[in-house]
Amino acid sequence: MAGGAPVPIPVSDTILSIADLEEAASKKLGRTAKDFYNSGSTEQVTIRENSTAFSRYRLRPRVLVDVSGVETSTQVFGRTISFPLCVSPAGLQAMAHPDGELATSRACAKRGVNMAISSYSNYSIQAVRSAGIGAGLISHAIQLYTMKDRAMQERIIRTAEAEGCSAIFLTADSPVLGVRYNEWRNDFRTPEGLAYPILEKTTEDIRRQTHDGTFVGFNQDSHSWDREIPWLRSITKMEIWIKGVLTAEDTELAVKHGCDGIIVSNHGGRQLDGVMATLDALPECVEAAQGKTRVHVDGGFRSGTDIFKALALGAECCWVGRPAIWGLAYDGEAGVSLMLETMHNDFRRCMQLTGCQTIGDITKASLARIDSDGRLKRL
Ligand SMILES: Cc1cc2nc3c(=O)[nH]c(=O)nc-3n(C[C@H](O)[C@H](O)[C@H](O)COP(=O)(O)O)c2cc1C
Ligand SMILES: CCCCCCCCCCC(=O)C(=O)O
């Protein structure tokens, strides 16, 4: 663990994998909440692809390597994290467990990884930061949409700065909401009693509208690189990361605008259905970045081997959305800790069994791709 005293590792006889956790959590959630969290948009093509893309790669292990001192730590936002996995911004976590984002923040801090706070958090930036800082070591990013209300956007940024957040994750893939049939079929409304302090809304404000209606009210559909990035740069010294990049062209624009990093993301398949899996988009983004901006990735990461594959393709760090929600729904903070521990153990074991002593040892040579002719090709 990076700094701080070791934290007791939660163990479970029944939850051995993230698939086990998903199943157990889904049984605990009501149908509407389960559909809201677990679904993608329209035909569910991209959410499915996010997971299946991993199976097009195979590992190329090296043997007879001394892996007794395997070191999983890496750097994100200028600090050491215990392994290259952090928790993506996901709204409405108190629907999964009353402690919501507070529990996620504590679990991340205890595992020594970072967390991004959604604008739709049910707890304030101050509360989420304090919960994490009180539990261990953690850096937070604040997730922002491109919003119509610039004054509110600036208030969020000022609060995030004052609370010591390290970065802005500007979600660039959401000028409008993706089409999520489950929300229409279930007439999804957020449960009573939940607050949206970052967006300065009460539960009643939000409950009056559909999710789509809320997005249309808040989000800026006339956004652009030139409108958003120079303005953000002019008002804050926090790092600026663009979340939702899937192409070389947009990576080059992120570099041109001096962004600190990109998150290769398709919003967990919840925005435009039919876009490519993030693992498939990753190589062109890494190539276009040319080391001039940092490249992280999320979407479908469910095992340590998945993390390993993305690192071999050039990602610096991976992020997860739903697995944290499933942890929360299963057992609050302990459930998120269980998720992180499972991923860490799996990643560490994968490094050892591929003969990697440090993160730097994970390279293209660690991977082969199954091509359309069914043959394995070295990268
Ligand atoms: C329930 C839920 C809420 C989300 N809320 C946000 C959000 O508020 N802002 C955002 O940029 N992304 C949001 N996302 C997308 C995640 O940040 C992330 O990109 C995605 O969940 C990664 O895929 P995974 O769930 O397969 O790990 C949300 C995802 C889920 C599942
Ligand atoms: C009925 C109003 C719903 C408002 C709260 C929804 C939380 C939004 C979380 C963001 C999200 O779903 C996403 O980005 O994906």
C-alpha cells in the first residue's frame, strides 16, 4: 500500500470475482435501480463489446522471473497509488447504499487509489473529500459536464479547488443524454430523500423531471473545444482531463488544447450505442497522444487481467464505474473494499504469472491479438 498503515483485507467465501459481486448486488437492488445502474443505451451493443473486447487478446507470459517483490504501484495525479485502478465518476450512489459516495471515498482511500466525484453525487464535494481524507490517502477529481450554467460550473470548480481536488474530468460525450430504454419503460425517478448538492438541487427538484429532462436542462449542446478548454484553463490550475475520447483525432485536439490527460471512455455504453469498445479505441488514442498527454481508460474492466491488457496497450491507469456500485449495493463501504481487493489481488497475481516485477515491465510484448482469421499475432 502506498504510504499509511496497511488496512485489513476484507475476504469473502462467496464473492470471488466481480461477476459474483454483480450477481449478489443485483439481487439486492430493486428492479428500477438495477436496470438504471446495469444497462447501457438502446441495443446494448457497446456495453457488451466493452467486455468482449478483452477476449480478443491473449497474454504472453515470461517464466523463471523472480516476482517475489512484485510492485503494483504507479502514479496518478502526481501521487503514488497502490495499483493502476481508480473509481470513475458515477452519479446517484446513495440509491445503491445510504452511505453512497462517502463509502466509496473511504474504501478508495483505504486501498490507496483515487476517485472521481460525479456532478450527480448525493453528497457534497466537502463531505466526499473529508470521508476519504479521514480514512487514508486519496486524491479526487471532480467530474463536470459541459453546462449551460457557467456560473454554477465555476462555483463547482471553486469548491473543488478549495477542497483540494486534483483534477477536473470534463465529460465531453454528453451534450445530450444517451437513449436508455430502461428509464422510459420504468419511468425512472430518483428515490425520495436523496440530495444533489453539487448541482444545487433538492431531491424534489430532480424528482419532478425525468433523467433526460434534467440533462436537457443542465447540459450544453453547443459545446466545443474552443468554448470549453480555454475558459477552464483561464479559471483554474487544477489538471484538466477530457472524459469520453475514443479517437485519434480527438486525442490530438486534447494535446493541442494542452489538456493534462484523456479518459478513453464510452460512458460504460450509456451514451451512444454502437461506438467501439474502449479497449479497441485505446491503441489509436495512445499512438496519437505521443506521450504528450496522459491516457487512461474505463469501460468493462472486471478483472486484474483486464487491467493488465489495457496497460500493455499503453494505458497508464484504468477506472471502473459499475463494480463500485455493485460493491456499495452488496455491502456499503466493505463491498467497495471487497471489489478493490479482488481487483488488486487478481492484478498482482497476473503480474506475477506473466513475469512482471513492475508496471514498467508490462508492454506490448506482453500481449498477442487474435485477428479476424483466428490467428494469434504479436503486437
Ligand atoms: C450508474 C452510472 C452513473 C454514471 N454517472 C456518470 C456521471 O455522472 N458522469 C460521468 O462522466 N460518467 C458517469 N458514468 C460513466 C462512468 O464514469 C464510467 O465511464 C463507466 O461506468 C465505465 O464503465 P463500467 O461501468 O463498465 O466500469 C456513470 C456510469 C454508471 C454506470
Ligand atoms: C430522474 C432524474 C435523474 C437524475 C439523477 C440521475 C443521476 C445521473 C447519473 C449520470 C448518469 O446516469 C450517466 O452519466 O450515465
